[in-house]
Amino acid sequence: MFIQPWDASLDKTEWQTWIAEGHDFGQLSVNGLPGDPPIVVPTHFTCDGDHLLVHLARPNPVWKAIEHDPNVVFTVIGDYAFIPGPWRAMVGTPPHDGVPTSYYTAVQFTCRAGIVDDPEGKAELLRRQLAHFQPDGDHAPVAVDQPPYGRMLPGIRGLRMEVIDVLAKFKYDDHKPVEHRAAVADQLTVRGQGLDVPTARQQRRRLDRIGPWKP
């Protein structure tokens, strides 16, 4: 992932906070077997220290590829919006001379994947995921010898992915003048489509922290 200096995460806490705010769905990318294309799997995930936790159906073709090469990438993308050209036109130039772009946040984890296949290991992985996604505990106990999860465990396998490296990108025109960025955030809020409002929120947050861009 290419990252301009002004798009880089300001510190490690910035991307960690963004993930913790509920960005828990991404794409697992796995090298294909020789002669095959890469495999990409959309899925929810849970963080567990320096590991990411995922479970997938046993028939998923990803398993053979991971057994062949456990080096994987997991990508999370959010707070994105298309920014039309007129919004980015420089002061004093015709609006149609503005060049459009995309705003977004992306966090990319390079990981080494370990397959979890023993029943109790899978049950514990599910418990950790449910603690995140259903913190009220409104679910049956996850136990190897109890329904409903006990009889379903053979149909899944787990992944415990050790995070080796992280790339984080916050692409919100932070190299542009303060007035320009504030005006675009206002335009996004007014338009209010899709993820416009959270995108504007990210831009204003970065603007407050960075102020005028200094190379």
C-alpha cells in the first residue's frame, strides 16, 4: 500500500483507536497455490493482543493455500467517500479544473497465520469473538460437548494470525490548506450520503491534530 507522508498514521495509537471503534470487518488475502490466483475472503475478525482471530467454514478453499504459505495480509477499509473535482479546485481557478479523489482509512496487517483445528481451541476462539461481538452474553455457552456450538465446531476451522507488520493510511488531503480541508468536510456533511459523515469526522479530527501541513 502506497502512503504519502501526509497520509501516514500520526502514531500507533491512531490506527489502534480506529480499529477499536468498531472497524472489525475486512478482507483476508492469501497467496494462491502455484499457478492459482490469490484468494481473498471477506470476514469479521477480533483482535487478541498482537493476533487477529478469524473462523471460516471448513470447505473454504483458503485452507490449502494457507497450509502451503502461512504468510497472509488482512486489510480493513472504512470511512471512505468520493470527493468530486469542484470541491478540490484551488482558490481562484474554475471549479471544473478541480481533480477528484477518494478519501479513506485503510489498515493493512501482514500476518503469519496459524490454523486452529482442535475442538477446544476453536471453542475458545469463538468465545473470544462472541465476547467482542455480543458482549451482553446473549448466547448459548460455547462448549465442545453442548449444543448448539458443540455439534457445529467440526464444520469450521480457526485462524490465529500473528501480526508481523502494520501499514495504516488516513487519506484526507492533509497536505491541503486548513480552509480547504474544513470546506470539504462541510461539503461531506451536507451531502450526507453513504459514509460521508464519518469521513468528514475523520478529516476534521486529523485537521485538529495536524493543523497546517508541515513537510
